[in-house]
Amino acid sequence: MSLTDYTQTIGFAFANMLLVLLLAPLLEGVIRKLRAVIQSRQGPPIVQPYLDLLKLLAKEDLRVTASPVITWGPPVFLAAILVAAGVMPLGGETAAVGAGDIVVFIGLLALANLSLAAMGFASGSAFSALGASREMMLMLTTEPVLFISLLALGLQGETLTFAGLLDAPYGIATLIAAIAYLLALQMYVAKVPFDITEAETELMGGPLSELSGPRLALTQWGIFAKQFIYSSLFVQLFLPWTLQYIPSIAVAALVNIAAVLVVDVVVVGIVMSVNPRLRLDQAVRYGMTLVGVAAIALIWAAIL
Amino acid sequence: MSRHVELDEDRAVTAEQITDSMRRRLGDGLLDSRPAGPTRLYLTVDPAKIVDAADELFNGLGARFVISAGTDERENRGGFRVSHFFSFDDEDLYVALHALVPEDDPRIDSITPIIPGANWAEREIQDLLGVTAEGHPDPRRLVLPDDWPADVYPLRCDFDTRDRPASAEGMAPPMKNRPEGAVMVPVGPYFPTQHEPEAFAVFVEGEVVVDSDYRGFYNHRGIEKLGCADLTYNQIPFIAERICGICGFVHSCAYCMAVENAAGIEVPRRAQYIRTIFLELERLHSHLLWTGVAAHIIGFDTLFMQTWRMREPVMWLCEQLTGNRKTYGMNIVGGVRRDLPADAHEKIEKVIADVEREWSALTDAVPGDRTLIARLEDVGTLTPDQVRQTCCLGPTARGSGVAIDLRIDHPYAAYGELEMEKCVEDGCDTLARTLVRLAETPVAIDIIRQCLAKMPDGEIQATIDEEIPPGLEGIGAVEAPRGESFHWVLTGENNRPKRWRVRAPSYQNLQAIGPMIHGDVLADVPIDIGSIDPCYSCTDRMTVIDRRSGQMRVMTREEILDRR
């Protein structure tokens, strides 16, 4: 790989991060607006999540404990998610040249989830600790679905890099993996019925309940970003078309953003509006079923 | 061990049979038996025989325990009156069991060992009047603040409503010890889904509830004391209506009925119909409110928002009819204060028709919502036997197949002239209690329609010429949205009651939370508690646990301020 390639990759990675950082709150705003409409409410303006984050960032930095986990947890959480955004394709193949690898990607998301759980355990509140242990339980079911469905794609294209996955042939296995991924999307983004970690009416926000000000802002920003990249990954890898045929990366990225909005609004927004929250055991059972579905995709990919 | 008593059809009891059977059991211990009309029976027994008498009523004859009351009658009778109330729901009969405890030895045997549902009632007498319940299995302080002096009893006549005992620091509620290996999770005093202050200490192993404890009464307002000392008969309805923030009308109604019952006041039929309409409008908006709150508890905010949107026109309607959204101020002893406006029929019909249409769409959708069912089914289990032992009421009882509904069992206001059926489910879980409330909402609408169709003309107030004589007693009970709201009035001098006793349904239903949440996971606790539609009157302190020692303590204001 030449120096230009590296420069380009790093450039694209930073572009990705910036894109996710700036657009993720917008996605949240649109979902909130949709929810308000379904609930016969006027709802907050679409830019409200930006205003919330700005307000929180400007507040005094108070911490429940001096523990380094509370100090470093929120930036690590957000950074891990942003780096994951950097290695994944957002505008077709070229954004991920050489660097993107699903093992790295999944590892970064696991790091993010772990740091959220660690914040919950470190904050010294029974509710935060319970939320953290729920986060760990959920992670044990969502991570396998993510990994196995991506692996099924990898087997089809005989590669683990995102660049390779984009070129992989679209087969039955991809379709099954796509179904598993889509059904798990609500778990990945941790929205009702899977907002079990935060569960406002049970755990008063779980791991978030003891955070405030800038630290809460960073964590929430990370949660918005996570929502964006999980939806984006679906658009990039699991739809039976690929953005790499669009000659301009900028246009491809815009198409991606539009598709992410549609996926999120149609799937995440509506599902969260018409369901109550599940119990942890019910969510884990649902997640295990999806692991099974993803495994079928993997086996299919391995046999054929 | 089951103490559930099935009454045979041929064992249906009358006041005479109860008196006979009490005489057989107690002998000379039965001092007086005084029926007042066909639906009330007032018994006076030797305090030494109180447990036998209660056992005969509860276990022998199958009565339901209602509540206890303590009255300071040292001035005129030289002692404290302890009263236990029972209901024969199949026979439309309330029975009071009175005993006079001497002033110099204020003790009486506890009936809680045989009637678990009397637990709080007896502790309340102990706290407020200083009559000890001997042999009570759990005699901890219940009602009074933690720093209240041990020998000051606010319900005694020599305690003035303006007396303020000095406050003290460092007092803690005597809570249960944490079971070995369990973690305590505080639900309250401030908790997102409990809209009033209350404190449940929930002991969990993993996420499974192994035990729990409750501390409430933090904002006890001493309303009964005010009613017995400072207020006249016709001032009380307005404070009674403020007992509850949702179903206040049931309290002013039950209070007025108790006084009317004591003094033999005949309420005009038109007033009875107007009361019935407001009782059902209140049930309508209360059940809509509950459905929203319950949905919010399990994270179903769309249902929450939609039911509250549907509820709002009912509130506006009440404001148009009475001048207030909620606290109508309509009831006085002998009738109602205001007649319905001329266009009331059309206005009411329009609002209830809208609610009916939207509600039926909503209830049609519930059985098909598998996620919703999954959250409600088989959680918060309460068996019919537990209902009987804790003396639960309303939808909490009816969801466990125990068909108590005062509108049919003890018809009052205009209910005797109307057609309705009890809504009963036998699932014994949170889903069953939900379905009962869903089914009751159209019934309320139907009752309002019947009232509008049958509404008689005439007076809305009885003429009361003479002052109500002292020494009479009366019972008024109303089927509130949450269950039986029970009021007992003992008349006194100077146009004031000597004693006014209130028992809201949540008083009994809250005592069932322990068995209900036992064995459920923590995630189910908020909706289990919510499923009884609790009404608290409670707090301003907070509970913390020291995670290292597992000790629980209450932080004082100073500690909270100093913590950082």
C-alpha cells in the first residue's frame, strides 16, 4: 500500500468519524419527532438532541466518585464508537481501504459496551450496578448475533475486511444474515423494547443515572453514534445493492445517510413506539433465537 | 395453611343469626347487639373476648375484615373504644365489633394472628391512640414520623391539633433486616414510576425478589384528627375530597353517606343520581389514568400518551359541570350542592361516546399485543386465599376471582336502580388486574348513560332541621376505582363528629405487595406495585445502603448536604 493510500484511508476514517459525530444527534431528533407524531404530541424540534448535548457540555463537571472509570469511561465509550465508525464503510468501498476489519470493528463496539458497564459498576448506585449487569447480559447475546452474521458474509466473500465484504456475492446466506441483523437492530441500538440497561421506569437510567454534565453528554453522544453506525452497517452490507457503484463518494455517503434515516425511522422509531419494554430474560431469549438465525446463515455460507 | 372459608348457599347469614352465633361463642362476652336497619349491625363485646369474636366473624361466618378504628372516649365512658369492622358482601351487611378498653390499662389482644389483613389497622391504633395490640406479630411503628416522641398520641382528645412535638435528629424507620446473601434495592421514596413518596425496600438475590418491606405514611396529614376536632359536619366533605388526588369524590361521598346513615337522613333521588354520575365519571378518568401510568411503567409510552389524551376531555367535562377538573366540591350531608346544568346531558353523552369509541379500539388491540401480554402475564401473582387474608379490594381482588364490588354487594347512591355486572378475572396476575380495569371502563360509561336516561326530577338536598344528636354511628362505603372506600362516623357534640374513620382501598391493597412481588424479578416490581393502582400518603427522607456492610440507614438533611 502506498503512502497516498494510507493518507486517503486516514482521511476517510476522519471524515467518517466527523460525519457520524455530527449527524448522529440528527437521527435521534428525527426518531423523537416521529415518536411524538405517533403519540399525538407536537414533540421537540428535530435539533433538540444537539441543544441537549450543548447544554450538558456547558455544565459543571461533577462526578459521583473519584474513580478513574468515571473520569475516563465516557470519553473511552465515545472514542471506541467513533473509531469503529472510522473503520467501517459509510460511502461504499473506498472509505475502508486496507483498514476496515470486522474483528477490529466488533472489538471496538465491545470496548464501548464494556466501558458503559464499567461506569455503571463504578458509580456506586444499586440501580447503575443493576443496569451494568444487564448491559453485560445483553452484550453476551447481541455480540454473537453481530459477529456470526458478519462472519457469514465473510465466508461468502472469503475475507474479513469491510472492503472484501462489500464485494462479496449476495446469496441466500446474506439474506438470512440480513434478517438476523435487522431483527437484532433494536437490541443493538438499545431502544424500547430493549432499553433494558437504562430502563428509566425501573432503574432510573441505569449506568447513566449517576452521570451528569459533560460526561453524560459524551455518553449520550456515543449512544446516538452507536445507533447511527449500526443502521449504517445494515445499509452498507446487508442490502442487495451496493453503494460502491455510485462514482462519487460524497454522493454515496449522502445516499447512505438517507437510507440510514429510512431504516432508523421505519424500524427503530416505529418498533419503539408500539412496544412495551421486555424483561431481561425475555430479551435474552429473543437474542438467543437470533443467534440461531445468524448461525443458519453461517452454516449456509459454509456449505455452499 | 388455608383459612379460606367457602360459604354454603344455605348458610347465608342474617343479623339475627350473627347475633345468635356470637352469643353461643362468647356467652356473656357479648355485651350488646344493635342492628340499625337491615344492613348494619353494631356489636359490643368484652375486650377480653375480642379475638374470639373476630375469629367467629372472619373464620366462622366468613366475613371480610374491613378496618379497625380507635376512639378516645375517656371523658364520657372512661376508656378507649377499639372497633373492628367486617363486611358480609353477599348479604349486604356491615358488622362493627366494639370493645371498651379501660384508660389505666390500654391493651387489647391482637387479631392480626388470625386476620393478617388487620396488621396495619392495629398498628395504627397503637401509634395514634396508644392502645397496645398484645401479641401483634409485627408491632413496629407504622404511621407516626420516626422522630415522634414515644408517649405522645395525637388522636387522643387532650392532644390539640396545634401541638407540635419537638423534632429529633438521627431517627431511622425500624426496617426489616436484610436476608442473608440478598441485596437491598430501594424503590422509593422518590422513584420515577411512583408518583407519590413511598419507600419499598426490595431484597433481591440476583434479580429475584426474596423479601420486601414498606415504609409509608410520610405525609400523613392528620385529616381524621381535623375531622374529629376542628371541623363541622358540612366542612368535612371538602377536606375528605382532598384525601385522594384522583378519586376524591368517593371520599366525600362515603363520608356524607356515613353521616346520613348515622342520622337517618333520606337523600333525594335526584341527588343520588348526580352522585352516581360523578362517581362513574371519576372511575372513567381514573382507569384511563391508570392505563397510561401502567403503560409508562413498562415503557409503552405511546399507550400512555394516547390514554391521557383520551382522558383529558373527561376532565374538561367535569370542570364544565362542577367548576373543577377533579375536586368537584359537590357533596354535602343530605345531597349535592349544585344541580347539573341544563345542557349537561348532551355534553356528557358527547364526551363518553368519544371515549367509548377510542377505548374499544384500544381494548381490541390489547389481547393481540404479545409483548404487552408477556410483560403482564404470570407476574405479581396474588391467590384468592392471599386476597382473603390481606383483605384486598377492588380490581386487585376481582383480578384474583374474588368478586367484591360494592355497587352490587352494598348498593348505594342510585346503583340499586341500575343494571350492571361485576367485572371479574381469575388470572390472579397483573394481566388479570389490567383486564378488569379495561372491562370496567365501558361499564362506567353504560352506568352514566343509564343515569342520564332515568334521571328523576326533584330536590337535590334533604332538609335537615335539627342538629344531629351525639352517640350515633354510621357507615358509608363506596366502590372507588381502586376498591372499597370505607368511612365510619360516630356523632358528637357541637355539630361535629366524635370520630371519623377513613379507610382508602390502597390501605389494604398495599399490604398485598409483599406476597405479590415475592419470587418475581426486579424488572416486574414497578408494574406489580402499579397494578394495584396505589395511592400513597407519604415522605421527605431517603434510604441508602452501605454496600460494604449492607446496612441500611436514613440520611438526615445535614448528611445529604454535607455529602459532597
